[in-house]
Amino acid sequence: MSGAAQVKPLDDRCPRCGGGFHCGVSDAGPCACTTVTLSAELQAQLRQRWSSCLCVRCLAALAGGAALEPGAQATRST
Ligand SMILES: [Zn+2]
């Protein structure tokens, strides 16, 4: 019958923490990620590592200086 356009689900999964989130980049309103300011250098690193969006929580953590990999500890006591 009518199989014109494939509707992509708007709900994504964050590749960093595995949590579900909604990327509003194609929404009419501004996405929540616009509230997070990332440096150009950090954005380039993210793009190299992941091809998709991250959730706002991870973006905020990264903007605050968190490690790219959530499992990797920045400071390790031996
Ligand atoms: Zn995340």
C-alpha cells in the first residue's frame, strides 16, 4: 500500500553510556544539547569516536572535563 517514506525513530541511544535519549536536532525547537557548550577540539574528538549524538548528560560531563570513555578513570590510584 503506502510505503513512501521510512520513519526513523527519534529516540536514540547514547553510544557512550548506553542510555536512551531524544536527539532534537531535527525538531522544530532547539535541542537540549544546545545548552551544552563544547570546544571545537572536543567536538572533533567526539565526531572521530562516535558517529551519532550523545545524550545531554554525557555532553555536559564531557564539557566538564570527563573522560571520553565512561569506564576510563582519569585519575588512577595504584
Ligand atoms: Zn550518554
